Amino acid sequence: MKERCLQSLTVTGDTMSEKSEKESNRPTADAAPPCPTVTQRDQWMVESQVFQIYQLFATIPPNAQTLMLELQRDNHMQFLSKGLRHLSSAFSILDSNRPWLCYWIFHSIALLGESVEDELEDNTIDFLNRCQDPDGGYAGGPGQMPHIATTYAAVNTLITLGGQKSLASINRDKLLGFLRRMKQPNGGFRMHDDGEIDVRACYTAISVVSILNILDDDLIQNVGDYILSPSSNSDDGAAKHMRVALQVSLVLRLMVGMYTFCGLAAMILIGEVNRLDLPRLIDWVVFRQGKECGFQGRTNKLVDGCYSFWQGGAVALLQRLYSSIDKQMQETSQIFTISDVSEGKESLDGTSSHATSHGTIESGSTDIKNIGYKFINEWRAQEPLFHSIALQQYILLCAQEQEGGLRDKPGKRRDHYHTCYCLSGLSLCQYSWSKRPDSPPLPKLVLGPYSNLLEPIHPLFNVVLERYREAHEFFFTES
């Protein structure tokens, strides 16, 4: 399927007029070479840094290579645990993002298969409870206004901690009321009172209500229309011609990996993923993995370790939608063999209502609350659509700091955000060939020693799979 999806980008050769134009525009021997742009220079610098690491790796003995590829678990745990106990004054700029720090750190610890002492977990639950607004939702800190993004981070943290005290601390009724207040008539969500409306808000809101088992038809009404509308990411009316593809990714300048993942995951969770042009989305996202072996966020941007999850996660979701993708490709090929142009246009608009294929359920179905559960439990082994070993190589050799923590790229400093999403992407790579979502992969599919193996995650929510299942049982029993 991968080869079929990429056929649309194959170059078949120049026409005679194109060749003539190229020859007439060819610079003379005396013409000065064009001056490199800032983007080109930055790209060359990053490539140089990355390839120096790869060259060093290729020239050292095998036992030294194994050491270089080893995931520094103890050092990562030390880095993460320290962040739970004390942060320097430099972190004051993140005062309104404290639930995010909790999520990044605790999710990373869970991925490593580790835990912290009970007192620290209890303190975190108590802290997040003080961030919970009396009228619903979680703020970035005690006494601040509730925000959908920090609500997502707080809920994912509490699910990651697990247990009766943690899960029962979430006031689902009040949270649902907060999200309903943030819901807009056009289908979008405001991040907070008078806040911005965008696809991130749609995903974080839908993710929260889905994992807490409070998703209903009122909340999902018009969400798909909003995600597909150019206004979801840009106010440029020229973007309207791009409705044949996932606007989250292809609206002019905003080809951003985080928005791609958020839009795709939200459409899956509301049962409307078949409204997207999935083959063209694959065409775009798979080519974001570059020669450095990592992913870039969008065209002409530098590689960044965090996109190991944002882009790698989008590819992992697409990997599970193979039957929808095959069906769309078959329908597209038929469009160009029939004379009914209007029928072809309807299909190309990406608004067809067909299929409840693997991993998706039609909007309004009585099973809408179970989409996330069925997505992970109706798993079938499929070949990954990206180079999983190459991405593991970038994460372990270029994003990992031997002293603990992970980073954007060589030359950047480690931080909790990149540690979280680099490790999340590493987990996706390791299980990308598995027959079941939590089946131990073959040793050859885990780069470096097998001790590098992390815990598997649920790709729609980015929480460790075991903790997701505990939360699913808890909240479905509560309902």
C-alpha cells in the first residue's frame, strides 16, 4: 500500500516545452551562484552535526556502538525525578503550564516502566485537584482560569498515575459542563473563556471526553466540519481550494505536524475519519521523515525530536486505517474512468459518508464512546509506513543526552517536553510491527539492546496502554 500511496508524487519526465524553458533559463558560466538562504544554512548545519554523529558511530567497534545505542534509563529517571521535586527559577515562564510538566514527566516515567514513591504521586494528585476549577476543567495552576489544553494534560497525568484516588478525583460532570461552555456553533472549541479556537482545542477536548467516557452527540456536532474548514488553521480564503486533503496539514503555510496529529486523531475519535483524503495525507506525512532519519514538523523546517511522536503518531494512526485508505484509493481510480463529473467532484471534496472500516465508527453510532477502545483492540499487524529503525537511530544517537533527558536535535538542551515526545515516538517505533498493540516485538525491531524496550502506548491519547485500559474499565464501570 505504501508504494501505491506514493505514486502520485512520481516524476514521469519533462515535456518538450518544459525542457526548452529550462534551457533558456539556465545560468551562464559567468553567473554567480545564488546566495544560500538562512533556512538552507540552518539545514546544512544540522545535517553536518547529525552526520558527524552517524560517522562516528559507523567507525567505532561493535561493543562501543551498543553502548551508544543504549537507552540511559537510570539517567533519564534521575533527570525526570529531579523535575518533580525542584525546578529552577527559569521555569517560572511555565507557571500556567504546570499540569503539562506533570504530564511530560509522569508519562516519560511510565514509558520507562518506572514509578516514584507514593508520597510524590499523592502530592501530584492533590496539586492537580487544586488546579481543578469549581465550575469544571483544570487550570494551569491553582487560582488560574480553566483551559482545555491543561485539562487534557491534567487528565492524562491522573490516568497515568492510575488508582482509585487519582481517577476518582476527576469531576467528570463539571468537566463536561466546562467543555460544553467552550463549544462553538461552528463546531470548534475555545481553549478558555475568550480564548483562541483551533484544531488543538478540538483534539484535546474530544480526547478528554472520550477517555473519560462522557463523549456525546452534542459535543461532536459540527466538529468534523470545523476541522475540514480552512478557518480551522488560517484566515486566508485562498485555502479553500485545498479541501481535497486534510486541511489541518495542507492549509498553505501551516503544514504543522502537531496540527496534523490533532486533526487526524480527533476525526478518528468522532467517527468521521473517512471524510479526509487519507492517501494524500500519507503522501504528505511520510515525506516529513528526512535524511537525518528524524521527522520535521513541516516542509522546509528542521528535524525535531518531538515530531517523533507528532508525525510518527500520525503515521501510526494511518497505519491502522489501511482498509479505509485502500477503499478511498479504489474509489479515486474509478472517478477518472466514469463520465459523471459531479459524482467525481463529490468524492474529491473529501466529504463522502461511506465506510465504517477498521478503527472507525460512523458519527452518531451508539458505539461512539467505544471508538478509542475498539481502535486499539481490533489491532492487526501492518507494515509501518515510515522507517522505524531510522527514527530509533535519530532518537537514540541524536536526541538522547547520555547524562539523562532528550532534546530537539544536536546542539539543543534537554527538556521535559522533548523527553516525553521522543520517548513516545520511540515506543511507537518499537511496536510498529507488532501483531497486537502490546505484543513484545522481535529483537531485530528494537534498535540497540533489548533493554531499550519501552511500554506500549495508545496512539490516540498518548498514554501508556496499561493505564489506558485501567481508566477505560474504571470510567465505563462508573457510567
